Amino acid sequence: MKIDWNNVDTVLLDMDGTLLDLHFDNHFWLEHLPQRYADHNGITRDQAFEKMIVLFQKTKGSLNWYCLDYWSDALSIDIVALKLEVKHLVQIRPFVTEFLVFLQQKNCNRVLATNAHRSGLELKLAITNIDNGLDEIYSSHDFGHPKESQLFWQALNDVQPFDPARTMLIDDNQSVLQSARTYGIKHLLSIAQPDSQKPPQPDGEFVAVECFNNLIT
């Protein structure tokens, strides 16, 4: 994958499914949380999952979808405490550290732009230390709008000015990439296999990164 890094000043990086393996999140939300919620309420796992699916469908794409406080209140259970139970699954994706060093050598501003709630974000940073390879870190919860919204990109640009024509976004979420394209961000890359335990994503409209070492040129 050949990229003219002379035309890129800022690289916006997603966290879950991009810098970090999405397996942790998929396992937590689809397996661990339903089982622990079932245990907590004396119901079956299937009954717990059915209740959660309704809430998933109601909130997907909104800020609440990513808000751990919302889910703690909606399910009357401590989401952060449950995440700690499976924290060993939090993993950096291959060659991420080397790619962040490469971007520094190219004098690119390395900005984490994530929909992750601050409490979950801090947990993952403490485990992985990926913040050591980043220049700035922003959560959509800082701005009150998810990355799927144009208001997020404007708010980000207000506090972290960037030229969309000289900016790259790497993100595994197709809706987020579409939103970034609408805002004018020129260089857009997807992730081929966000979850190491699941098959690669179907081909989409954005070029997908199979491994970060493919970007180190």
C-alpha cells in the first residue's frame, strides 16, 4: 500500500478495532455482559441478550451506544467493573507500535479520535500504554456527538485544527468513514479484520488495511 506521506500532516486514529483488537469488545458485549447480567437477575443468558438487543437497536449510532454510564444505568449493573473481569483480552493489534513510531518519523500529528467512553478509554490506555505513541487523545463524549455526526468533526477541528485535505483517518467503522468523507477528510482507510477471532470484513467502499506494517513505507 503506497501512500505519499508528504501529503499527510495529521493522522486520526480510531481505537477499538483499529489500534486495538476488537475481540475484547465483541466478547464483552455479546458474551460476557449478557451472561453476567443473567446471573445478576436470575434469568437465562438468552433472556438477558433479548433485552439487551432491544436497547442495542434503539441506541446504535448514537452517543449512548458508546456511553458506559448509559449502559450501567439502563442495565443497573457496573459496566466498568465487568470490563475489568475480562481485561486480559485487551490487546494491541500487530505492528501498531511500529506504525506510531513511523508516523512520528514522518512528522505526522498522531491523534486518537475515538467513540469510546472516557472510563473505558482510560482502562485500555492503562493496559496497553498506546498513549505513549500518540500526540493527542479525544473522545466523542468530550464533544457530545459521536463520530458518525458532522458536529463531531467540526468540534474536533475547533480544538485540534487540521486541514481535511491533508488528513488521514483510519477507522474500522464504515459509517464513521462516510461521515469523515462528507466532512472533507481526504485520506480514508478501513481495517480488514478488526476482530482477530472473526473473519475479515466484507470488501467495502474504502481501502482496507490488512496489517499496519503495510503502511510503513
